[in-house]
Amino acid sequence: MKKTALLLTVLLFASFFTNAQKKESKGANIKTLKIAFITEQLNLTSKEAQKFWPIYNKFDEKLHQLERVEKYKLITQIKDAGGTDNISENDAKTIMKKIADLDKKIYTTKVDQDIELTKVLSYRKILKLKSTERDFIRNLMKKYRRKKTVNKN
């Protein structure tokens, strides 16, 4: 009963979050699935969930910005130049520096996230969160591959 109430609370929170973004896209649907999956796997209490999700979402958005948006800009810069073979050594050096800086920011953000999460979760649950995130991505990719294979036939 407690798990059901918690799952319903999380799903309501997820739908609110989804509506707040005003995106009815695959990304929003994936985010909702991720929230439900993490909550279930970590067996969060309602008190933990209330404190956990704002912290998690803040850092998740920051990491998304760094890992996807900022790195994509660099990849686009390379493609616009015609690929790595057409970039000058100086430009390559500059891009490499930017990549290294981004990697440092990503690392720092992950460490900061862990520090913040220790205020609301046990270390064991934080470790479980890391493996749960990987499991979610693996499961998502398996479903995507299966769906892609079925659509080809």
C-alpha cells in the first residue's frame, strides 16, 4: 500500500513536471519512465522522494546541458569545418581544451550531486542510484532496438 501511494505520488509529480515543460514529446515520456523506475528501484520513502527529486532534477538538467548541449556544439563546430581532417591544428587544440574543460565541469557537477544527495539518502542508496541509472538506459536501449527490429519486418 505504501509503495502504491508513493508510486502514485511520483507519477503525479512526473506528470506535473511534464506539463510544466509543456513538452508532449518522447523526451518527456522517457523522463516520466525514468522517475518511476528510479523511485521503484531505490525504494524511496515519500519523505526521501520529496527531498531527493528537486536535487536530482537540478543536477540532471545541469548534466544534460553540459553533456548534450555543450558537447553537441563542439561536435557541430567540427562537422561545420568539414570534419577533423579539415580543422587546423590551432582549432583542434582549442576544441580539445573546451572538451577537457567540459569534462572537468561534468565531473565536478557529479561530485557536487553526490555531496548534495548524501544529505537526503544513504551512501548505499546513492550507489544504487548510479547502477539504476545505467540499468534504465540499458533497458531503454534494448526496447528501442527491439522496436526498431520489429518495425523493419
